[in-house]
Amino acid sequence: MENENQPLIIDGKKTSATIKEELAKEVVKIKEAGGKVPHLAAVLVGDDGASQTYVGAKVKACEQIGFTSTLVKLEADISEEDLLAEVDKINENPDIDGMIVQLPLPKQISVEKVTARIRPEKDVDGFTPANVGRMALNWPTYVSATPNGILELIKRYEIETSGKHCVVIGRSHIVGSPMSILMGRNDTPGNCTVTLTHSRTKNLPEICRSADILIVAIGKPEFVTKDMVKPGAVIIDVGIHRVPDETKKSGFRLIGDVKFDEVAPISSAITPVPGGVGPMTIASLLYNTLMAAQGRVYP
Ligand code: NAP
């Protein structure tokens, strides 16, 4: 039987604004106590348009809530050695609490080497092996932005996870894989029975139909259709795609990995695209930067 109620729309835009307000209040308190406000350094290599937009949004968000930010812009042809030296400089700068190196990086540079060079204490993106390991061990850590944002939405919307079957589609290092670990940890949110699926998975629609919570990070527009969803399931759509739309001023609209119009009516709760998971990522980064400044992960 189909769920006849309207689904709960999990509003990432609103939640992210609330988190930013909370963080701004923290900054006021820090200032009143005569403390140092959190400081984020963002490293941008080259002039890729999307990367510039993402980094610009992160720096702007810092300004909005009263954090200090430093943007380190480097040429696209920088050598790996010189980039590592820049990372070292930030590592050594006692005024900087957190650092991100915007990906992707140019071909001549090893992402692994650069990521491993970031001091775990300052790795507010949560990408270093040390912090990914701590996440898997359920130790205090910086959980990376997108998974952290999803956890925060689940928490704030009081979605029950314990004992539920969570199916994750996609096993990328930035979304699917960490989400599968986080949902299976002995924690809240967590305590799910998790199935992690990928391109070699057999019977994917059948597995999806057994999900109480379906987290979709496959990168294929509107891949998940109504026939793949159990009525009453909670749907977290991580995908984001631009599709041409002449009715829009911009000439395009955004859609997710889930066919929202047909899946939403049978779900109990769902993240829309846009306005679901996407807006949460910057809020997560800011939160991690506050944790770094307060020494809450590495006291
Ligand atoms: P990705 O690195 O491309 O990974 C896609 C995953 O989907 C892979 O694990 C792949 O399996 C799996 N897959 C591909 N085809 C499949 C199929 N037919 N059946 C089952 N699994 C299949 O993607 P990503 O970086 O995780 O991103 C996923 C989506 O989320 C993208 O649309 C991206 O733009 C979006 N995203 C959004 C945010 C946000 O803030 N909202 C953040 C990050 C990403 P294999 O491993 O076997 O290849």
C-alpha cells in the first residue's frame, strides 16, 4: 500500500541557515570572551570555473558568520613540490585553524600526496587517511562535508535509524563509502544494517526496494524511480545535475539522482534537489573549522 501522506521535505537550505546562525552566535561569544575567531584557509589551484565558485562560496560563508578566511590562489602550472610547500606553510601557521585544498587538482599533482600532507588537526575536509580512519573507528574526527551534512539532516529531522536497513548507492570516497560506514556505526544516527551498492551490484532495484533509508550518490540524473522504492522509505538524494530548461532565466534547472516527482509521494521523507543535501556542505565545513579552533577533535 502506498503512503498516502505528504512526505516530509527535508529542507537543507533552512537547516544550513540555522546552523550558520548558531555558528555566528558562537563567534560573538568567542569575541566577547576575548578569544581568537576561527580561521579557515582555502587553497585554490588554477582557474577552473566550478572550483572558483565553490571556494568563493566557502570564503563568503566564513565572512558572513564572522570567521577569518584566507584564500591562497596558485597558478595551474604550479609544481607538486611548490604546492606541498604551500600546504606546509599553512600547517605551520599557528593563526590558521583549518585548511582545505579544493579538488580537482591539475594532472601534474598527486591528490594523495597533497591530502596526506595536510596536518590531520587542520584537515577540516576530513579527507586525510588519519581522519577517515578515526571516522571508521568512531573516534572524534572531522567528518567530510557531504556525509556530515547528511548526518546533521537526519539528526535534526529526528529520523530513526537504529535497526533500519540503509541502502547506499555509490561507493565514492567522498560520499557513498563514508556514508555506509557512518550509518553502520554504533551511534546516533547509525546502528543501521547497511548495504553498499555500486556498478557491479546485481539486482539493484530489488535491494533498493528493501531499504528503509535509501541514500543515493550515483551521479546519474533521475536514476532512482518509483518502482525501486519501498513505500514509506526515507530518501536522501545526493546527486546534482544541470539540465537545460528554457522556462528558466538561467536556461537550466537542477535535478537529482532520484526522480523526485514520482518518488516523493510514496516516501515518508525526502531531500529535494536543489535545497536538500547541497546547502549543508558549507555549513559542515564551517562547523568543522569551529571544532578545529576549539581543539575539540585533537585536544
Ligand atoms: P562518483 O565518484 O561518480 O561515484 C558514483 C558511484 O556510483 C560509483 O561508486 C559507481 O560505482 C556507482 N554507480 C555508477 N553506476 C552505477 C549503477 N548503474 N548502479 C549502481 N551503482 C552505480 O560520484 P560522487 O562523487 O559520489 O557523486 C555522486 C553524485 O552526487 C553526483 O551527482 C555529484 O555531483 C553529487 N554530489 C553532490 C554533493 C553535494 O554537496 N550535494 C557532493 C558530492 C557529490 P563504481 O564504484 O563501481 O564505479
